[in-house]
Amino acid sequence: MKIQLVFQSNISQEAVLLKMMQAILEGIELGLLLSMMIGPVFFALLTTSMDQGFKQAAILAFGVLLSDLVYVIFTYFGVHFLSQFPLIEKSLGYLGGMILIGFGLSYIRKKETNVQERKTKPVSSSKSFLKGFGINGINPFVFLFWISIASMVTVKESWEASQISLFYGALLLTVFGFDLTKGFLAGQLAHLVTPRVRKYLNIGVGLLICYFGIKMLWTTYYPSI
């Protein structure tokens, strides 16, 4: 009897660990996807690193991280409250999926512009932080993106609080880590990120976002599969 209880306990612990690993991996996947998006934050990191150095780029990236964290808290608890109503929960799943597909299509069709001219005027750390927080915070597409992520998490009814925390933590840390990497390599990457490269990168990212959107619609329609 004791052996059976120990065996069942081991299976239960392995199942919990597998669920946690799944949450972390999904967070990393979406974090990588978000990191590949070329938008205002990417060019802000690029120019700040080239003009002011890696330290200021890192402070800017930290501002972006805190801005994302505010959005995560706001969107998750807002969507979680609305998801208490079954009809609204399904609607949020469909809405989140359509938002992601819309994001994907917009990236596929996105027209590229040249990187803005470099400025050599030094800036303070507080300005770099506020620049990162502001550029990311005022972008309505960032808000819509986090709404879609919160909707996706809500659809996963089997996830517990620990898995949700690990998912968001992995996602945010992955984005932050890649923002730091982009800032560090900005000088080497600047000449490589041509309009042609950005075009194909946007198409690839757009297709991946569409995939996650379609997957979310499928999960909402067939929650048991």
C-alpha cells in the first residue's frame, strides 16, 4: 500500500513538473516571437545603443519591461474577471485569436522605412527609462497583443496560478533578454538590418503570429482537444 502511494505521488509530481515545463516553453516561444517583431522599440534600442552606449540601451529595455509588466497585470486581471462568465470567456478566446491573426497579417503587409538619423546628444538614465516605458506604453498594438495573450491564458482552464506565473515570467524575461542582446549587438547588426531583411523577417513573424491566432481559435472552439 505504501509503495503504491509513493508511486502515485511520484507520478503526480512528474505531471506537475511537465505542466510547469510546458508553461515555461510556451512563454519562451511567445517571447521569442515578440522579440522578433521590428517596431518602434527595436529602432529605439538600435539607435540608443549606437549613440549612447549599451548602458543606456539596457535602461531603455528595462523601461520596456516595466511597461509590459503593467500591461500584463492590467490585461490578465481584466480578462480573468470577464472570463468568469462562460459566454464572455468564449468571446474573449475568439477575440484574442482574431487580434493575433490581424497582427500577423499587418506584419506580412508592413511597409518598411529607413532607420531614423542618429543623434549624438547625450541623455540621462531617467530619460532613457522613460523613453522605453513611453514608446512601448503608448503603442496601442502592444496593448492589443497583451489582451490576446491574456485571452489565450484564460482559455487554458487546466493551468493553475503557478503555471500562469511561470508562463508570463518566461515570456517577459525572454523579451527582456533579447532586448539586451539587440542593444549589445546594435553596432554589428545595424548594417545587416536592411529593408529587404526586415521585409522577409516581418513575413516570417507574421506567419507565426497567424499560426498562434488560428491555434487559439481552434482551442476555443474545441477546448477538449
